[in-house]
Amino acid sequence: MEHKFTTANFAVEVLDSNLPVLVDFYADWCGPCKMMGPIVKELADSYDGKMKIGKLNIDEEMDIAQKYRVMSIPTFIIFKKGQPVETIVGGMPKAELEAKIKKVLGES
């Protein structure tokens, strides 16, 4: 299941999560973000129960994007125990993003 992260739920859904969390920082107007959308959704479904995966719209949640120094989109940040452990910038094939997820989950 793909989650929607906002300022209102970020602390509970991401920082306090028992599972690792991948946050897709995106914007509706961003071409590469649109290209990554279906990949993120597929991964969210595949890793349901192992990792929380969702999106954060930088135009609506600018404070969080600034806090984590998101300068270009898409940017993917993987959080573990409330801390960012991996940052990936730009569009990429599904296999490349999945490899980063597996690394954080210890499945690589």
C-alpha cells in the first residue's frame, strides 16, 4: 500500500515507524516524478509489511522537503528508526531502486 506523507502525519508515519520507510519527494509537475510513480506504487505493494513506502508532495509540504535538503526531485530518502539512512536522487529503473531497498532491509 502506498502511503501519503504530510506535515501532519510525518512524525508518526515516518519518524516513529517500526518499519523502514521510503519517502518519495515529488511534485505533480515533475516529469521524472511521474515516470517513477508507477514504480513506487509497485514497490509499495511488493514490500507491504516489510517497509512503508509513500509519497510526499514538496509543493504542499515544503517544510519537510527543506528540513531534509531536497534540492531536486524526485528524491527518495529511506528512513530507519527515524533517521535518514539512504538518499537517492533522480529517476532510475525499478531494479536500481529495489536494490537500495533490499540493501536497507538486509536482503542484498
